[in-house]
Amino acid sequence: MCKPTVISRKGDICVTQCVNCKIVNIWNRGVLISFSFEQFHAFIGATNGLEFDDYLEYSPDGVEVVILATPYPDLSLAFTRVEWYEFFAALNEAAYMQQIYQLVHF
Ligand SMILES: [Zn+2]
């Protein structure tokens, strides 16, 4: 049975997990990204330390954005500077909270 728990929230980002399904969901406005626990940690590892300014592009509206590939083919995420920091703050907090919950659950 699904028991999603909110493990992190920053700006528009909300991260939940279900310890039964071992799934992490990242809610970002209209986008919902689902990772297995392993995928989630791999994604954090792969994106750890990326600097917004190193990957700067411009959206069609002329806004500074960074495009991030996802593990899913043909699906990329576009972040403004504020969204970028909120996203990774939320992910890192989520990873930290997972460790805390593991201590509680085992
Ligand atoms: Zn579940």
C-alpha cells in the first residue's frame, strides 16, 4: 500500500517518497518526476556540483535557463536560476531526510 511522505519542500518543488514502493517523486508545478531510490541517488550524484553559469542557455523568451537531461529519453528539464537552486536544495534535503527516515525505519 502506498504511503507517500513529504521529505522536502523548496519553492514550487515538493519531494515525496514511498518506502513501500521505493519510489521518489519530485513535484514541480505541472511536472512529476518519478525515480526509484537507486535512480534518485544516481541522479543526485550525476548532478552534484553542477554550476548554473557553466551551462547557461537562453530560452525562446530570452530568459537565462539551464537545460538538464533526465534519465528519460527525449525529456529534458529547463530551469531558471531561482528554480535551479530550489530544485537542488530540495533534492539534497530529500536525500538527507531519506537517511534520517532510514534510521527510523530500520
Ligand atoms: Zn507506494
